[in-house]
Amino acid sequence: MDCTDASTCFGGVGEIRELLICLSVSNLRFMRRWYDIEVLEAGGMDYFRTGPPGNTQFWATLIAIGITTAAFWAIASLIRRLPTGRKARCGAPAISLRGRSVV
């Protein structure tokens, strides 16, 4: 593999774009969790705490977003590489990353 520029080392701009789209969709999927983290860090909740707030929920949310992003990207890659048959008919409407149909 010739790594003369970033597009050849990282699979091209298209795959990086798809990965960023999957990350964005995954982050939107966890919007409620981000809201919960923000509310739990409010000063009004300090009365019920026995200690300072931890970062466990924050890191758990980041890890869950990473796992979900990987799953979305794997599904998108599978649909892109195998664009025929039942997989494409079922998956194309659900994951249309490039704005055009795969079928």
C-alpha cells in the first residue's frame, strides 16, 4: 500500500466521510443520554449526593457511541460492497450515506 497522501492511507475521502456521518448519527442516537449527563451535573442535585459526581456515565456514553458508530459503519460498508440481492433492497432505504440509492 502506497501512503503518499491521506486518501490512499485511510481508504479515501469517501470512507472518511461515511465514518463521520455514522459518528454523527450515532451521536444523535444518544442525545437523551447527553441531556441526562448535563442535568445530573446541575448544582441542585448536589443535595442528594454522598460524594462528588463521577465521569462514569460520560465515559460509558462515549464508549457506547463508539460501538454504535462501528456497527453503523460496518452495515454501511457491507451494503456498499454487496449491492445486490436482498441486503441492498432492505438496507438501502435505511442507510443511504451517499445520497443516492445503492440498488
